[in-house]
Amino acid sequence: GRPALPIQNPAGHLLWQNWSGLQHAYPAQRLGVMAEAALAAQLQAAVPPIRVAGAGHSFNAQVATEGTLVSMDALSGVVQHDATQFTAVVRAGTRLQQLGEQLAKIGQEMPNLPDINKQTLAGAIATATHGTGLRLQALHGGVQQFRLLTVQGDALTCSPSENPEVFHAALVGLGSFGVVTEYTLKNQPLGRTHRQTQVRPVREIMQDWPRLCQQHRSAEFYYIPSTGLGVQILHDATEAPLKARPADQDMDSLRDLKKLRDYASWSLPLRKFLARNIGGEHAPEDAVDEGWKLLSSERTLPFNEMEYHLPIEHQLAALEQIITVTERDFPEVFYPMELRVVAADEQAWLSPFYQRTTGSIAVHCDAAEDHRPF
């Protein structure tokens, strides 16, 4: 929905955009990483400022640069693994969807995954990307060590025992400390996951939320603005037989919510009435499969997102206020809001979950619409 930007600027530099189109830049230089040794030499001669691009799923301007843009796409894949310790050395540019499949082939899986599977491993870890689960840490919680190239061309192995201060600072480092080229991940044996999805009145979900978080391996829910409804999603380990996940209808549902907003924005009671009738048609869904196929979903309609991380005891009170403000002042917002919980970690100084179990609230807006007032 945004006006198309020129593919080149007057200096002949090519356009870079993030996934939603909100951020863009015309880097003077681009580096495609094929090998760590070659990159070390290139960094010393690169035009500053140097930024590393993953999949472009961050919504702020941390990657946009008029200097040098580094792409990790070619530095991908599992390098080696330990079948007894369930560890794997993975190159930084590996996309999460690829990683899930590759780990499954060696009998491993990551303990948790975010709700989108397109990020690079390095981008996801550097930005504290997380899934949900009261006893599950964000992705960086599984990192045992990583390799970091500094702008001086030095290659550092970083772990709690080797270069520990760099490890703790750069683990969730937003790309500020150099270029991470590979991670050693502590995984778990490959198993099956039971996914349960149900549309319910949001007040009922909120009332049950503390219990759901305690009783299930992972729990999350979406509040659908100005409808009174929510979508509850639960995951648990299981040994049950495989049961195919129903066709993903999330994108169709978003289109329906947009139509509902457009047709009934003049009357909140009517909008809620129609939503309850539409929501009542969605029967609960069950699926059993490997976790990497169920924990993350396809997101093909671009949006802009803002997420806040709160002390878990304040999460629902904050949502109450957000619901009030949204229904009163922002009836145009139709994208669901996502609530998750994340276990505390002790390793990453810049992690929003550092030494604190956290409740997160993520709000979204259609990328084609102005999100800034909301």
C-alpha cells in the first residue's frame, strides 16, 4: 500500500527495504558473506556505518545504512552436531524454517520457536526473538557459544568461559559488536507437539490465563480488537499419532477482519455482534506434528509491530488499558494483539527477559495503513 520507491538513488545505489516496507536505505556498498576469512578482510575496508541484514523482520531502523550492508544469506546451514549432547553448530544466516527441517534430520529440535519462521538465526537471536512458555527462554537462551568478527577483522569465540564479557554483551547485541558468523546451540531430542487452537471470548481467556500458562508447555493468545474475542493457542509435548495441521487460514481471517472493520466501524456493538457470529463458526483445531512445523506460522500480509515486555504480574492490567484505548480512540485497528510469556535468562545483559520472567504484549497494524497514532 506504500508508494513504490526508486530501485536506485541518483548515485546508482540499489534500494534495500525491510519486510513491511517501513524502513529503507540505499547502501553505498553491499557485502555477501561467503566465508568468515574473506569477510574479515572486507570489514576493515568497508564504508561505514556497517549494518548486517537478516530477513528484514525488524521494524525499526537498525539495519538501514547509507554505508555498507552485509548479507548473511549465503552463510547458512548446520555445520556439525553432537548426537549425544544434542548440540549443533549453525551458521548465522540460516533461516529458522530451514533450521527446523535440518535439525529434524539429525534428531534434534530447538526448545522453542517464535511465531514467524522467516528470520535468520543471527537476526532472531540478536533481537531477543522469543516464543512463549512460562518455563521456556527466548531463542538466545539455547546459545552455548558464538563466533564474532569485529570491524578490526578479529575473530572471537565467545562463551561464558571464553571472552565472557563479549558473550554476555553481544548475545542480544542488535548487531552493535560485530558480525556473528555461527552459533553453537543446545537443543533437545526431536519429539512431537500437540497444538490446540480455539476462539473464545477474550475475557474468559484472560481469566484463565495464569492457569493456562502454568498447565501447558507453551500458551499464547491473540486479542482481536473491537470484537470481544480472542484466539487461544496451546502447545504440549505428546506421543500421540500424527494429526495434520488444518490449512492455515490466518491470512484469510485478517482479510475478513479488515472487511468487518470497514463495514461496521460506525458501530462497536454491531461489530462485536457480527464478530461473535463469525467467530462461533470456527471450531477448535487440533494438530500433532514436529514442533518446528507447528510453533511458527506463515505471515504473508505485511504489518508493522511494536512489542513491550512487562513484569508478568502487570501483563493483563496493561492489556485492559490497551483494550479501552483501542476501542475508544482507534477503531481502525483490526490486527490481533499477541500476548506471550517468557522465562527469565541469566546470560544476555541486553535481553528484555534478563533476570525476570516477562509478559509480552505485541500490537500490530496493517503495513498499508498509518500505525504512528496508535
